[in-house]
Amino acid sequence: MMLTMLVDLDHLLAIPVYDASRCSIGFHPLHQFVPIGLYLLACFHRKTRYIGIGLVIHMVLDSIDCQITNGIWFTLEVYA
């Protein structure tokens, strides 16, 4: 499950790579709503259950971070 943190490699595609005011949910390619739906589906397949759970936990934590730092749950703007 710790390897699911590699999903954050998509942050390297953004310019600038780090922006404290940017919400990653809905912005970065692996943090979009379609991949998140696939992560949810992976939770129900026996062979991918732990990976799916790890990715869903990661997305939930990123969403909470967006709410705490910016007051929003996700962003709809795509700049990358």
C-alpha cells in the first residue's frame, strides 16, 4: 500500500511542480475523477484490493488537504 504513493509522480508534469495553493484532486492526471473511479473499482477485485484501497485513501487524504488549505474539495481547472 505504501507504493501507492507513487501516484504522486504525476505532480512532476505540472508547472510549477509545487504550488501550495493548488488542489491536486481534479488537476493532476492520476488525480482526475475517471482514475479515481478506477481506484474504487480496484477495491472490489481480489487481486487489486490493497492497491485500490491505498489509492482511495491517498485521494481522500489529498481531498481533505484541499479542503483544509484552500476551502475546496477539488479543482475543475486544468493547466498541465
